[in-house]
Amino acid sequence: MNQRWESRIELNPKILGGKPVIRGTRISMDLILGSLAEGISYDEIKSEYGIKQDDIRAALAYASAALSGEEVA
């Protein structure tokens, strides 16, 4: 991914209790990742939640960083 997830993901204690979300939305990483795990396509997710493909990629990059032990907060 050319663009780092930090530019698209925000953690704010005032939004969804501090869950990571797409910047400027209340669309959480767990919602996006859960949708992908259920087999929902990128196009369906983009349409349903009004986000961009780069937002979905940022969610995946964030999850990867979190699981690899990188600092994500």
C-alpha cells in the first residue's frame, strides 16, 4: 500500500469509545474487517458505508500492523 494507514485511520476516545475508525466517519475497523471476513466484496462495502477502496486497504494495513506488534495507537 503506497499510503500509510495513519492518514486514513483515527483513534479518538470521543468516537466509538476510542475504537479505530475511518477518519471523519464512525465506520470502525472491526466493521470493515468483519464484512470482509463474511465475504462481502470491496464494492459492496464501499457502497454500503460510503467509504473508498483505500479506506478498506487502510483497515487491512492497520490490522496487519496491530497483529505484527507494531505501535498502532
